[in-house]
Amino acid sequence: MFAQIFTGIAFFIIGIEHLRTDKFYKNVKPRLEKHKYKQFKRYTALTQFSLGILFIIMGIIENLEILNTSIFLTIYITLGAIILGLVLVLNKIYLGSILR
């Protein structure tokens, strides 16, 4: 439980850093126009925040033992796959390839 909560907090911190600085995007910035670059940064930070929320909420639900294990894992994997799929779609839209 605590590992998931701390991982969620770490994703929040990474999302804030994605919004504040350009150090994560050194190879992306020259290829994108200025307005597309800002959109890409914002959407990337949004996916980081979403993963952070997912980890924190699922860690709390796991600790409270509200759901059965199979339902918990199904929801966790489904929501995680949706968010990671969003990352791949954003890469395809803004960078032209899926994995960058």
C-alpha cells in the first residue's frame, strides 16, 4: 500500500516537473512548433497526474480490502492500460512515432 502511495506521489512530482521545466524534452523541442510543444508538455503532465491518482486510489482501495482480488486487478490493469494507451496516442500525434 505505501509503495503505491509513494509511487503516486512520485508521479505527481514528475508531472509538476514536466510542466515547469524543459529538461525532459531536450530532443522533442526542436521538432515541434511552439504551441504544439506546450500542448505536448501539458498532456504529458496530465498523464503523469492520472497515473499518480490511479496509484494512490488503488493503494487505498487495496488497503481497505473493498474489492475482490480479481475485480481489483481487472480494474487496475484496465485503467492503467487506458492511461498508457493515451501516452502512446500522444506520442503518435505529436512526435510521429509511437515509442519516443
